[in-house]
Amino acid sequence: MDGTPLRVLIVDDTIVYRKIVKDILTSQSDIEIVGTATDGEIALKKIKELKPDLLTLDLEMPNLDGLGVLERIKEENLSVGAIMISSLTHDGAQATIRSLKLGAFDFVAKPDGVSVEESAASFKNELLSKIQAYRHSLANQSAQTKIPKVAKDRQRRLPKFSIKPKNAPRVVCIGVSTGGPQSLGEVIPEIPGDFPLPILIVQHMPPKFTKSLAQDLNARSQLAVKEAENSEPIEAGYVYIAPGGQQMKVKNLMGTTRIRITDDPPENNCKPSVDYLFRSVAMEYNGNVIGVIMTGMGNDGTLGCKLLKRKEATIIAQNQQTCVVCGMPKGVIEEGLADIIAPLDEIAAKITELALQSAPA
């Protein structure tokens, strides 16, 4: 964006949430509220009339719900982003994962408390953080359109290069945040069923949503994808996703490496945290690790990658051009920690190549 205010349409059938969101956005000088809508049909009319940059979009509404709005936006090729306002329920989590597949930028969970007002500060911080991330993504898209076509073609023609890991990997660990569910949906299903290593994932998400994400990925993948459970052994052929709102680490117990789920404090304001997982992986597996940092805002994962690099692990970072938000990979790249910088559509192949190079014959 060039400094002009971000134009936002608030879509929610609940007067309380319309007021809360309106009050939050009104306090920001770089945001312009262009209107409100109480259901999906009204929202679609106002999108065409007012041409907002972004919707704050409730999932559950009469006449046409949030998923229906996203489907119509896609069908009619309307140019507008959406941040979902989702309830902290099992059904809400499943619908939220579907909304991300339909093109929603991200989501914010409604406060899970008796009094909405008591949780307003947390909700405000989360919503403004997601809006800032959306603004960053628009700036990134704008920058990419300025790359000359010849340069883009030259990038596509560059030969793929191989790198042999210094240490035979025994595990893959992935850290991802904003844009993660969509990106994981392009990576995990592309990894073959005979993949010889376990995969550990930290995706920044609140409780309940990670289980729905795991179920969605499991249905589309050759590997078994699940939300990680405390004390379970780590096995090849499985993808373990850290539970939302908890920390995940690995620990050797009686000769078996197992997952430990804890209620330890957030790190980098994140729970689960990439650094928290990567630190334990570096201690348990030394340098026998493929570390992957993908799209996300902030710097969670940079310190963890530093620890892995000291053990001579192999680090893959997603390139800026294919990130929704490039904060997390950028931190790793700028620190000189990335052995491979790859576009999203090559990450699964790079992970597989590294793992199979070191697999026993």
C-alpha cells in the first residue's frame, strides 16, 4: 500500500461484534471503515458498491454465511481480502479451515469468555496484527508486479540445484504462521507415502483449530497427519502438528524419542512457538535435522534455526515471492542461516530430496 488508508467493510450479524470491530478500527488512522453489513447478501452488494480492500467477515450469518460469501467472491472474481471472525468451537474451527482454503487471508478467534468486553484487548491486538499482516501482503504483491517479466522468466529457467546434507537427517521440523494452512496444504500432500522421516510442525493457531487443520491435511495426504499428543513416540510416516495454545517439544524417554506437550509460557508471543520446538529438536537430534521456515509474520524460528545451524542441520526457507508474509523466512535468510531458499511449489521436493539422499538403501 502507498500510505492510503486500508478500506474495510465490517460484516457481522451481531451488533456487539460490529461495534467491537468498529471501535477497534476507528482508533487506527490508517484504516477507513467504508461500511457495515449484517449478512452475506448485503455484504456482496456493498463489496461491489464500496470496493473495500478487506472484509472482517463473520462465519455464522443468516441468508448467506461467511463461507458462502467467500465462494461468491471467488465465483465473481471480486478483488477483496477477508479476515474471518471465528468462534472457538469444533464446528467453527472446521469452517475456518475451509474458509482459508476458499481464499480467506487469515482469521481471528472470538473471545472465549463470559464477558466479551473483558477479552476485548486480546481480540484487538490479534485483529490489528492480522490486518497489519494483510497490509504487508498487499505491499509484497505490489512489489512483485514491478519485477520485469523477463526477470521472472529467467528465474523460472534457473536450474534446480541439489545440496547434500552435512548430517543424515532423522527428522523434519517446520515452522509457519500467517498463510500457513494454505501453504501446508500445498506442501504436505506432495510428500510421498514412503517418506522415511517423521515431520513436526508448529503452525501458529489457537486451540481446536490445529486439530481441524490436521484432519483436513490427513484427508489429502499420503502421510498420516495428526494433532500431536503428549508422550506419544515419534515415528516415520507421521506428521505431528503442535496443539494450538500449547507448546510442543521432543524428549528422549527410556530410549524412545517422544513428544512432550506443555503449558510453558509463550515465546515471541507465540504458543505454540517455533523456537521452542526447534530448540528441543536441536538438543535431541543434534544436526540430523531438516529445518523449514515458511510464510509468517514476526521472527519466531530465527533463534531456533541458529541453534540448528550450530549443529550443522540443513535449513530451508521459503522465498519472499511465494510467501503471504515474509517476516519469518526473511529473518532466517538475512541471518545467513538458509542452505536452500525455495518457492512454495518446490519445498516438498526439496524436503524429499534431502531425506531420500540420506535414507538407508
